[in-house]
Amino acid sequence: MTTIATPRTWSLETFTDAVGDAVWAPSIHNSQPWRFRHTCDGVDVLLDERRVLAACDHYGRMARISCGAAAYNLRLALAMTGLPAQYRFGAGRTLLHLWPDRLRRPTPLESRLHHQIPHRHTNRGPFADTPVDTAAPPRLSEAARREGGWLDFVADEAALNVVAGLVRAADAQLRADPACTAELRAWSVTADHRVEGVGPAAAGAAPHPDELLTRRDFGGPVLEMTRDPARRPVVAVLGVLGDGLEDAVRAGMALQCVLLTAADLGLATALYSQPTEVAALRERLRRTVDRLHDPQLVLRFGYAPRTCYTNRRPIADVIEP
């Protein structure tokens, strides 16, 4: 009987194609703080420390979440080749090392989620007043669990008002910080053809004072009405069982699994990291959802018209020699 040996690693062409999928992950301010390296036995996912936002992400937690999300896309892309990846956490700038697992066909779920990579995007527009299918939240929670995370939906109206208040208070505190404001303006690009930051077409309108969940102000136009009409927004808090550097990367993989699952269900998603960027408010958010470890992100799901995508840097710019 002939045995087919597992290839030692992925070809450079396969690696480059997979990186093309990886970069469509979300990142704070569309800063894209990731790099990728093809090695003799696999692939490294690295943190680009030059792109860590010093004011609002001093310890690089959100940057690591972004890299974890990119790593999840990378894993899906490699699985589609028939040679999926195992991974282990790295050290220093090297956040993850991936190496080939056994040859196998991609699962139907992997195929569906991989198909959503170019379609998923953060929606900064108003959501419709259309109830989300009750079957969706359990599927989204299961997606987080598959990657070692948890996703708690805020079903109680009083708790929802607390979470919304924390988003609003955190946003106000960050806007009052000159360094955070300057940083936000630096990544609020004035031209849509820029390959980083959030351009006018993707920014959405300026936040409305009366909206329940305060969006970041990326310099969009002030409109008379920017509040969405949804009376019962579907809001959840994402986290993992830990709060270390590796846990932030794990949270990014759980996040991307959730986001792609939401896209597969036809749902739009908005992300709110403000209350996790302010230590005291992050602690209050943890108590609100009654979890042992600090939450990583607040998410909203619903139905909304597709908005413009943010751009990405050329693949050659994110590949480490």
C-alpha cells in the first residue's frame, strides 16, 4: 500500500495567495498591523509594531486582535488548498507559527466561511428595524466557542442601556484626549484611494448625538438624521478565557470566525472597541456581562445596506523577507 507523504510546507505561491485572503481581516482604524513570513516549515504571523496605535492601543492588544483575525483568514485559505494548518503561539513579534496538518478536503463550513472573506466588512451605516432571526445568536456564540472564545448577547434592556452608556462614555473620554484625537484624524484619510485608514466612503455619516451605540467619528458628513431606526438592536460582548498577549490573538481568531459566520447568515456587523480601550470602563463592562476575564470587544448584528469597504495595502508590503 502506497502512503502519500504530507508536503513539508506550502509553496511560495500558495502562501502569497493565502496572504491575499488574510489581509481582508478587520483592524483598528484599518491600521493593518500584520506581516507574514514564509519559512522552511510553515508560515509566521507577525506583529508590525510600527502600526500599533500608541494613543488608544498603548499595549498593542487591539493590534494583536487584528493579527489574530488575519491569522484565521490565513488558516481558512490554507485549508481550501487541501493542506490545512496547525498552529502554536510564538514569542515577541512572532504571534503565531503555522505548519501543515494532514492532507484532507476542506469541510463545507470552511468553504462557506472562506467564501465570505471578500464580502465581510464593518458596517458604519444605519441598521434596519428588522428583527434578527432567533437562530442566529446561538450560531454566532458557537462560532466564538470553536476558536476558544465566548460571545454573550445582551438581551436585557437594562443591561443594553448600561453597555450603550459605556460605549458612549468611552468614546467621549477618548475624544477628550488630544493624542487619541490626533491619532484618529491621522487614520481618517481624506481620499478613498488610500490603501490604509478609513476613507470618506467607508466612514459613514458623523455620529448622531442620540444614537444608542456611539460610532467613532472618522470625519463623515453631518446629516440631519443618522440614527438607525432599529428599536431592539442585537448587541453582544466578545471575550476569551484569559487576558494575556496570546489571549488577544486568540480573541482575534474568535472574532473573525464570528464575523464570517454573521456574513454567512446575511447579517451586517458593527464593532465598538471604545469601552475596552479605557481600563475602568472595561472593568465595568466585565461586571455587566458577569465574566471572570475582561471583554475584548462589543459587536452589533443586524440588517443594513452594504457600505463601502476600506482598502488594503499591496500584498508585497505585508510579506516579511
